[in-house]
Amino acid sequence: MREWVVYAVFMSLVFALFFRENGLVGALSGLLVSGPLYLGLGAILAKLGLQRKSISQLRRERAASDTGSGRTGSSKSGSTASGSGPRPRPAPTRRTAGQRPGPRSTRRR
């Protein structure tokens, strides 16, 4: 419910700034109708089993998964997930299979 109140207050200010001439009553009544719709949709989703997590819960889960997999920081450190030094070179491909970088053929197409 708090999220909807923040949304309603913010949108009321936006409507008050931009829709002064066109009539503010219709826009504000639409915002008031959206509150029960928001609560109804939330109730239906909760009945179906949706349980939203707070930001602090998501942070705790991420921290637990990062420490559980051996990651200690950002992925830009150049180490593997196990933290055992630099990652190995990838296998050669057709483009990088050690071909000599000599001149190309002079045959016209």
C-alpha cells in the first residue's frame, strides 16, 4: 500500500504541474480508483502464491550466494569463480587457429 501512496502523491504533483488547464478532477479521480485496483491485483497474486521480497532480503540472498560460490568482489577482477588466478586462454577458433598473418591472395574476385 505504501508504494501506491508514493505513486499517487508523485503523480498528483505531475498532474498538477502539467494538466492545470484540462481539469485536474478527472486525473485525480483516476488515481484514486487505481488504489483499490492495485490492492485487488496484489490480493490475487498473493492468492496465486507470489511472495515479494524486500530489498534487504534480496541483498542478503545475493551476499550469501556470492560468498558460497567463492566470489569476493566484482567480476572485473580477472579471476575465476574459484579465485585461483587468471582464467585460461580460450580454445583456438577458425579465425584464431594460429594462421600466419601474411599477405592475402592477390586473386581478383
